[in-house]
Amino acid sequence: MQLQYLDKQDPQIAEAIRHELKRQQNVIELIPSENFVSLAVLEALGSVLTNKYSEGYPGNRYYGGTENVDVVENLAIERAKQLFGSEHVNVQPLSGAPANIAVYLALLNPGDTILGMDLSHGGHLTHGHPVTHMAKIFNFIRYKTELDTGLIDYENLRQMALEHKPKLILVGYSAYSREIDYEKIKNIADEVGALTMADIAHIAGLIAAGVMKNPVRLFDVVTTTTHKTLRGPRGGMIMCKAKHATLIDKSVFPGFQGGPHEHNIAAKAVAFGEALKPEFKEYTAQILKNTKALEATLKNHGFKICFGQSDNHLLLIDVTPKNITGKEAQNLLDTVNITCNKNMIPNDPRKPMDPSGIRVGTPAMTTRGFKEADFAEVGELIAAAIDNKDNPAGLEEVKKRALTLTAKYPLYPELNNL
Ligand code: DSN
């Protein structure tokens, strides 16, 4: 990897970067929120745009010399509008949590009630988990899924909305694998006079490509990160109806953030440009096929898939019937070059640092070129690793098979041996 300046000036950091490249090349990456950006995105991220301050918005900045960052930010906004069909876009949120917080602070007052999904049912920390600062400011109430169908319990959600009169109803999840009925949520919100917000961080790429339902035209506000299925740099974005534009923009800056990270916004623009191409639709369709292939193999091996099945890019698996915990499974899979994350399952009796489940997803390895047969093999490897958890020779065999798969689809070969 070409790190000519770092090699001379800071060899420790250069070495860590090289090791991370090797790690990414040699593992089957199944964390559903991770992906591999293009070299063009990496180039934009490492550009001189990182040097520039530009508080404000294109055409209306507090600093001089912003003519080039205005071009960059306008391109990011226009491409995002085209991708999602949004009336207004703010590309400045530094990531998903700041995007969500900026929306709450824009549209609500302290003490207002927000109805969001329970974390163990697939929700997200920033949707009002008691450990977050937002839970001290707003009154979060949590709805759940139906355990028998795996679907959101819309009738219960409606009853909760009627009882608690939320100002905002929040959908969008980080471990929930089913499609969302946005129309139903919108109807409930209209019945109680609530605003609607969807956090589509995980499925943004699938929505942009049209392989999952799009809430952007229906909902008041939609937030997302840009680095998951959307395959851009780490970052956030807010889309909203034109009537909320001023409040949202003022909330992001100057309300909550300072200078936008224009190198990152440039990388977002590059990724949005990639997502507008026909190949991206093929990529997202392949993500869905690959998830189904992985799901089928894991079901054949007796794994319990939470919510019944997956309609998107991820699977939440209760591993406890296999006499292993989520933490043990994550650590075991690490030893055979398969990376996933431990995860709470609905109504989990265990604790977050050693829960009952693992969460796996297909976006990253689909980027590398994996097809259904490869993901069927991944399912076999997960099952074989857990079956052989006390058999070092068996685990060694699984690791060899994992390395065969990663070698078949090289990652960033252009960066090797430079
Ligand atoms: N950390 C992200 C995820 O893994 O889902 C969400 O914030």
C-alpha cells in the first residue's frame, strides 16, 4: 500500500493501516453496517478538502474561499435528491447519531414524547435508549415486534400512540430484518397528529436502488448514514419535506454542529454518483439474493432466525439453541476469519455484552463479488465453526475454507505491494 509520507513520518500508524488492509482482505466481513468503499471515495476522503472551514450552506457561508466546497456540497445535495426523491437534503451531519439528534432538536421541545422501537427488537441506541443523553431530554416510549410473526405489532403501536400522544413516531432499525409498512405508520401518525421520521441508515442503499420501499415522499423526515448499504464514507444525511427545511438546516448548523467536513461531503457525492448507476441496482438486488441464500443454509442447520426471515440485507440469529452465547459465537467466528457482531434478540434474557444473538449481513461481501453459492458456503462455515467449537483441527479446516473464499474475490488488489 502506498503510504510514502506516513512510512517516513509515522511508521506506527502506517503499520496499523497496512495491518487493517490485510485484515479486511482476509476476513469474511458480515457486520451488516459495514461495507467497502471504492478507491474514488477513498481518494476524495484523503483530499485537501479536509483543510477547509465552511460554516453555513452553499452560497451563504461565514468564511471566504468557499467556491470549491460549494460545488462539492451542491453536487452531494443534488445527487441525494435524485437518488431518494427528496424535497430537501442536508449532507452536513457528521454521522447517524448527530443526524437523529439534530432532527429531534429541530422539530421537538424538551419533554416531548417520541414513539420508537425497542432496542432489543431491532431499534437503535439513538432512538431513545435510556443510556443516551437524548433520553434525558425527550420522553421516549418503545414499541415492539410480534414474536410469532416477526412483524411490527402495528395495532399495539397504534394503541400506544393513542395513549401517549407522541409528537414524533420513529421507524427504522439496526437489527430488524423485515420490510416496514410506512403507510400504516403514517396513518397512525396522522390519527394522533404526530410527525413521522424514518432512520433508514441500514437500508438506504436498498431504498435508493428501489429494491425496498421508500418512505421519503411520505414521511416528514428521513435520516441515514452514508456508509452502510449506500457504500459511501462514514457520515450522515437528513432528507425532509421542504416545509421543514429551514428548521432542519438551522438545527444542524449553527444549532448543533460547527464546520462541515467537506472532504467527507465530497466522498458522499462520489458515492451517490456511484449509487445512481445501473450497476448499483444490480449490487443491491444481489444483496437480497445473497441474504436469502445465507438464511436458507442457516435454517437448514437448525439456526433460529429472529423475525422469521429477512427481507433486507441482515439476519439476526438466536444462537443459544446451539449451546453458545452471542459473545462466544462472535469470538469463535473471529478465530476462523468470519467477522460478525453479538446482538440482543427480542426480549433477550441475557445482557448486551453477552447477549443471545449474532447479527450478520451481506452488503460488504456482495461488494467483493460473492454470489448465492458463496453465501451458502458462508452459512456452512458458520455452522461448521459452531459445531466444532471444541475441536481445534475442525476450526482450522473452517478457517482454510474461509481463506479460500476471500482469495477468490480480492479486495483492493490495487493497494497491494505499493
Ligand atoms: N453501529 C451501527 C450498526 O452497526 O448498526 C449503527 O449505529
